[in-house]
Amino acid sequence: MKVSQLHKRLQNLSAKIRPNGNREFTLEELCREYWRRDKRGFLALAKRDCTSLHVFVDIFQREDADRVPRANRGTGAR
């Protein structure tokens, strides 16, 4: 993926997150939103074109794993 393509993809994602705002986003915020919307797409991008994004994959996978036990605590037997 070319830098211009990645830039356009990030602009589109920014517009979806905050369509009427002029807020700027950090790379982590944009990646996190991409992860939430399309994990497979983000994984493919990190593996194929932007291997430096793989650091975010590790972070997001750990956060997802941490959420699962917390979510299951509330559904335990009473």
C-alpha cells in the first residue's frame, strides 16, 4: 500500500469517527477505531503492507482478552 493510499484510508476513517468535527486523531486512536470496525482488515494491513502497525495488534488483542474475563464475571452463577 502506498503512503497516499494509507493517508486516504485514514482520512476516510476520521470522517466516519467525527464527520462534522475538525478534531485531529493520534495514529493509535485511528488504528483502534479501524480495529473495532474491521479486525480482519486491520490484521491484513498490519501483516501485508504496514508491518509497523503490528505493535497495535498486540496491544488491541491483549485489551480484548482482558475484556472477556471481566465481561464473563457478571454472567456467573449466583
